[in-house]
Amino acid sequence: MGTPRLKTEHNITVLVSDVNDNAPAFTQTSYTLFVRENNSPALHIGSVSATDRDSGTNAQVTYSLLPPQNPHLRLASLVSINADNGHLFALRSLDYEALQAFEFRVGATDRGSPALSSEALVRVLVLDANDNSPFVLYPLQNGSAPCTELVPRAAEPGYLVTKVVAVDGDSGQNAWLSYQLLKATEPGLFSMWAHNGEVRTARLLSERDAAKHRLVVLVKDNGEPPRSATATLHVLLVDGFSQPYLP
């Protein structure tokens, strides 16, 4: 406070020590992962990530799978997680027809004391592959005595002879079925409707047409590559539906 005033300076450095007051935060509250069925085991299907605003060991994050809320979900046999980086792996080959989707929670825990943690939801969607061929429900192709369809000779063109019914265990376009008349005893006598499996007469019948006919129908799905099945039909032309024809 003198005149003239004299002064000196001294720098003081204050070090703020970190306290573990921040829990790890996931980059997303939920993750959706996609995996195509028939995958190879130990396939990397995706990752989760969390960061911690603390420093040092307080910011080091480890990942873990949390117990599933669905007691019937055997999570330990489906997926695993790398504790250090959050990478997720499918442990076995998945089958879309058995399991279309499943979800679980993952936890991120820091190494502070006491440790803090957070969690995120992971949903895995299994994508369908064209691994099922069409299956013919009618007429049943089991090697038993063939079912014979009776058609009156007086039938008009477009007469409904029968309908081939088939299903496909896949989904989407992999299960879209189309029908095609592959072989016929007499070509041009019967026609096939591509989208509904109906077999109809294509023209008027005459006495010169043979009584017995064998048709082979191709059922094909719309997958890539497509899968197919065949069905054999037996048709008998009759003058009517009187009792003697039925045996």
C-alpha cells in the first residue's frame, strides 16, 4: 500500500480429483440388430457402445448380458457379448421358422467405487431365408392310392376339375406360390391357374378324349433361388356321376 506501490505474483495450481459421479451412458437407449437365419455360429451380429464422462478407472466400461425378463428365453445359448468392447455374437445357427425375434438387456458398468451402471435394450430380428420347399396338402403326395378327380364329359370349358393346395414354411415372397401344369396326358385339354392352383377344362370334351388322364403340376415359390415341388393328379372322364363310377 506504499508509494510507489510494489508487488509480486505467485501462481497457484488447483487439481480437481475425479469422483465417480457419472454412470456410463449408451449411445442409444435401444438397438435393433438383423441376422439372416442359418447363420454360422459365433457370427458378429452388431455392437453396443457406452461412454462415461468420468476419468481413469471411473470411466472404464465393461459390458454384460442382463438376466432376461422372459424366463423361457435361453439367452445364454443364443448370444454372447465381449465385455471390453460391446460386440455381440450369435452363438448358434438361428431358425426363422422357430424364432422370428427376441430381445434382451445389456448392462454397462464402470470400474469406480462404488460402481455405476446403466442398461439398454437390444432387439434381434431374424431374417427369413428361402430354406423351405412348397408342401402339397392336396392332393396328398404320400405314395398311397392316388385320388381320382371325376369330370363329366358334358363339362363346359372352364369347368373346375380340382384345386391344388400347397403351403410354404417361409415368409414374404419366399412363401408366394405359383402353379404350372408341367405335364399332361393330353396337352390343351386342361389349364392351370397360376396363382390359386385351380385346374379347369380348357375346351369342350369329346368322345375321342381318353377316359384317364394324368397331370403333373409344378408348385414354385418366389424365393431366390426358387424352390419347388410337384403334384400328380389323376382325372377320369365320365358320362355322369352315377354310383358305378365312384368305386
